[in-house]
Amino acid sequence: MSGGFWDERYAEPELIYGAEPNDFLREMAPRIPPGPVLGLGEGQGRNAVFLAGLGHPVTAVDQSAVGLARARDLAASRGVAIHTVTADLADDDPGPGPWSGIFSIFCHVPSSIRRRLYPRCAEVLAPGGVLILESYTPDQLAYGTGGPKEPDLLCTLAELEGLLPGLVFDVGRECVREILEGALHHGAGAVVQVVAHKPV
Ligand SMILES: C[S@@+](CC[C@H](N)C(=O)[O-])C[C@H]1O[C@@H](n2cnc3c(N)ncnc32)[C@H](O)[C@@H]1O
């Protein structure tokens, strides 16, 4: 799905995934050590703003300039600042880091991008740094409660285990959970959830 597609969606008056962070990120965020955090496909910034509120310097990357403008507005309304980067993850690099945390919440990118991006994330995490990811899995196609319809945008735990070399999985599971995060992610959904850290 292109940046133009997301720009149109994010121009709607309401925040389409809401202003509150993703449930899994909220629960797991205390595991991220102090320091800079990178958000992949962060859209309108609900998760970035939450982490900034915990004291992390946050960089949020997304292909949608409209989404990131809304993210900065949300940050300002909460009295925090975030750094935003408009870029396509197909060719953007997470930079040298080291990042104390990297998060990817419902950032559904094609397998060709995942194969390059996720190993790179593992490289640029700081020792002790934590990666937090939640994504719909291919099983979600049967639920119809949100997420992309293209199977290649959906990933499994087995794939992620192969794409994050050197990280230790503290949480790695596929499950069905009730997701109430805006009108587009609404109802029982099949997800993969990962918390993985880089050994010191
Ligand atoms: C379902 S939304 C999730 C937004 C946000 N993470 C959240 O949880 O509210 C997916 C986001 O991934 C972004 N995205 C998808 N493919 C991308 C790419 N190739 N480069 C940059 N951003 C991308 C979209 O622009 C969109 O903002």
C-alpha cells in the first residue's frame, strides 16, 4: 500500500488507530532500557507519543507525511516532542543506532522489505536493547477484522525467528486477541507478538 493511500486515510479528521498506544506495546514498553527508540511505520504516532511520554527520545519513520504531521500534532497536544522521518522502508536504513528500542506495530511491509529490514534492526539495536513487534499473521485473512488482504504483507513467528539473528526472544507467540484500536483494527485478530533483546 502506497504512501498516497495512507496520506488519504490519515487526512480523515479522526485518528484512525486512536490516540492511545497499542495494547502489546503498552504492556511491554517497560522492558525497553532508557535511551533512543525507533518506530517503524508509525503513522499518526500514537505509540511514538506514548514512548516519548516515558522519557525516550523517539524517532518515528513512515512513508506518509500526512500521518507524521498528525503524529507531531498529537505529540504537541501531549506536551512531548518526537522526531519524524518521512521515508519508504523499502530503501530507508534504520541508521547506525545504537537504538535502545525499536518498535514495529502493525507495520505490514512486503517480505522483500522484511528480509532486509529486520536483520538490519537486529544489527543496530544497542546491547541490551529491545525490539517490540506486533503484526497480523496470515491467519488474520479468515477473521476480517482489519489488516491487509495481501498475504505477502503478513508474517509468522517462524519467519521472524529467522530474520532477527543474534536476538533472544523473551516473548514470541502467535495468538488471537481482541483488538480495539480504531475502527480499522476492531475485533478478534490473529497476531504475532515478539519482544526480543540483544544480549549485552
Ligand atoms: C496499519 S498502519 C499502523 C500505524 C501505526 N504503527 C499504529 O500502530 O498506529 C501501517 C503503517 O505502516 C506504514 N508503512 C507501510 N509500508 C511502509 C513503507 N514501505 N515505508 C514506510 N512506511 C510504511 C504506513 O504508511 C502506515 O502508516
